[in-house]
Amino acid sequence: MQEDSISLLTKQRDLETSIAESLERTAGTTMNPIVRLIVTALVLDSKKHAAILQALIDAKFDGKLVETEKEDMRKALRAHLAGETDMLNKINNLIKVTKDPLIKAGLQRIAQDETSHHKMIQKLMDLFSGDVGKTLDRWQLLLKESATGC
């Protein structure tokens, strides 16, 4: 990447971080739990955007993983996948027994996120099965999906 691009990405990252911090203060002042949830979700999205921008700055898509790092990541992701599966099963059981429509809607949103996380973890594990450093198209696809689905 050119210096200008890095500078623009850095400025955008800093803006996202600043917005997240401001929104976080706002979330802390509201008494309404639904408004607090929505503002907190916006905070998390801004933090995610800042992390994406930082990853672009750091990696520039040419970073490679050594074999030991790939194996460590596979182990950690397998363990996390098992945890995600357990959480999803428990959430689905709660959905089945919950009568309250507001609680059910919240639980269904969590289940949707857990399903998305499960798919993303599996794709990341699949990516680690090949030559990670030479799979630009796969990295781009993973970034696109993680930015919108996680």
C-alpha cells in the first residue's frame, strides 16, 4: 500500500475509535436497557471497524503464518468451536421453553450470531488447512464475510 493509503486508513481507524469511545459514554448514561443495548451494539461495530482498519494497516494482505502458528490457531479454534456449539445448543433450548416474546427475540438474535460465528470459525479453520500466505482471494473473502457476519 502507498503511504497515502496507510495515512487514510489510520485516520479512519482513529475516527472509528473516537466514535466508539463517545458512544460508550452515551451507553453508560441511559437507563433504558433496550436503548443501552442498541448503543452498545453501535459501539461494538465501531470497534470492529477500527480492528478491520488496523488489520489492513498491519497485514496489507501479505502476512504469512508459520506452520506452528497455524497449528496453534487450529487448536484454539477447535476449542472455541466446541464452546460455540455448546452455547448454541443451550440458547436453542432456552428458545424452546421461553414464552416471553421479548426474551425469545433476544435469544433468537444470539442464536443467529452464534450460528454466524460457527460458520466463520469453520471457514478460518479451513483456510489454515492450506498455504495461507498465498491465498489472497481467500483472505479477501474471509475479510468480507467476517466484517459483515461476525
